[in-house]
Amino acid sequence: TMLLLGVDSPEENIDDAVALGDSIMVVTFNPNTLNATLFSIPRDTYVPITCYGNAMSKITHAASGGDSCMISTVENFIDIDIDYYAKINFRGLMNLVDALGGIDVDVPYSFCETDENRTFYNAAFVKKGWQHLNGRQALGLSRNRKYYPTCGEEWNEGDRSDFIRGQNQQLVMKAILNKAKTIRSVDDFYKVLDTFSKSMDTNLDREQILGFYNVFKKVLLSTDSLTDGNDVISMQRTFLRGGGGIIFDYVAGTGLYEFVPSQEGLDAITKAMRINLELEEEEYPKSFSFSIDNPYEPEVIGEDLWGGVKSYPSVPSIDDEEEKKETKKDCSSKPNSEASADNTICVCKYGYTEDDEGNCVEDVSSTCEEGETYDEDL
């Protein structure tokens, strides 16, 4: 079981990165069955953060407590031990894909995305369908989660969200693993590794990584997987459903948007991972049906499961409070008035009082000089 962390940082050296985990993916691999499960955990998922006394917060905040905090928080969430982790930044992914000569991906929608420096100077524009992606384009697909109207209507079709981005990252990961079968020698393997080593941090040493490559190479030579049309590894994709809202974040100390996962979906995903790791036995269906008129679509585990979303009281977010302060009540229609302290009504300014018709008129009693007496008849 490996935890893969994508860091939202344009720096070349991973040690210079100060950003939180922008993407979180757990991969399980069974060398006996050559099957892998890919689980993208939405970064806003509301979970107990282990290094903050299990305070409830979005899972990306675990990164502020270091790698050990993120690993233990994920382990607690999925109830599966993490054996290895790898953390890679923007340039690391770009360099890896370019070192492999690009990857082939069935892009789900046409999109545009900012470059590794978060600008449009070298923005990626990629059309829907099977495309051969270079490093910058693969990074763009892995990061894309919102619309950019300035790019034009053609590049803003289809759904965009953090969840869709997780699915895109699984597509990129699958394409990278498939393209890795073109590496035929240890020397070539080390050349690829060296291209992104500065941009990656992992608890695997070079000998362990080489060991994985040797297993991978042995599989290739014993099967027909060298053919471009064959997948080296069978991959199970997943999709975690749930709900969301402004909930109190006990690490941030304020109300933030949090994603509350479907327990039903999470159970199905973790069960598939445990079966893949041979921690549980698989239960096979006793019957099934199919139609030759319907093309086969690989199952995405958890995609149709919404049950078991826990309920938490909603609270105003810090943005709501700031907006309330910044957006003053309009009192222009009532001369000599201003917004009240709670910004709900218009009250008369100092030196003015409200008459019977609700108008703010000069308060004569407040303008009498010392020694004078206010006479209502004057």
C-alpha cells in the first residue's frame, strides 16, 4: 500500500515546497494478481487529524503536521496500514511524463489550465478524446478542477470539481504505469528516476525502487504486456461520494467547507482494497446479466453509493463574516443616517434624531451651548 501526495508547489526542489497536500491518493498493489486499486481522497474530506488530538478538520490540514501526521491520518481513515509514501510536486510530474516520452490518455473533456507557475503564459489546452500528453498537459489534467471563461466556451464544457480532478489523476496514474513498460534497461530506469528525484520525497530507497522495477520487468517478459494494446496491471478505479457544507473546522478554528464522505461508499472502496491485499476474501456474484447492445464499462467502485453521510451542524464561515463586515447596508435613501453596528438597519447619525415620519432631523437639544436651556417651542 502506497500513499501518493501531490504538492501544489511550482518549486523544482521538493524541500522548498511549503504548500499543503493538493492531491491525496492511496494505491494498493497485489504482485500475485497484478491488480491495483486507486483511491483519490478529496482534500476537503472531514476526518480526525491524528497529530491534533483527532480534532475534526479537512484531511489536507494533516500535511501541516508533517508526513507522519498525514500517513497516520489516512491510515485511521481507511483502516489499512500504509507501507510506503511518495510526495511529488508540479515539476516532478512534468519531468516524469516528459522522461517517459509522454503518455496516452482518453481525456474526458476539453480544458485549459494554467502552467506550473500558475500563469497562462504557457497554459495547457487539451481537447477531449484520446490524446498524447506531454508533461505540462498531464499536469494540467491532474490539476484541472474549475472553469476559465477567458479561455473560451470550447475549453469549458463538462463537469469540473475536486472530485472530477481525482478521477483525472487516476487516469494520469494509469497512463504513467502503462508507459513505464517501455523502460527496458536498468540504465534507462535510473535516467528516468534522476529526472524527477529532486522533486520527489519518499521513504523508499533506490534499491527498493529498483526491486519494484525488477518485479515489473519480470512480469513484462513473462506475458504479452509489451504490446501497446495490453495493460500491464489491472486497475480498479474508485469514486467517493458524499455531502458537504460549512462546518466548524477544529484545526483552523473557524467554519470552512468540509466534505463528509458516504460511509457506504467508503466501506465499498476499503473492502476492495482489503480484498486486493488479500486481507479479505472476495465474494463472487452467483449470477450476472449483460447485453451485446451495451458496450462494457469498467466499474468505478463507490460511484453509485451515497448512503451513510453523517450530519454536522453548519456554522458561518470566516468568509461570510468578513463579507458581512465589508458589505455595508445602503442608507443613501435616508439622509443623515448610517448603518447600525450589526449592519441590519439604518440609524440616525450623531446630532440627528428620528421624527414621527422616520426622517433624521437635527437634534436641537444636542446643539445647545453650555448655560443655554432648550425650549421646545423655539
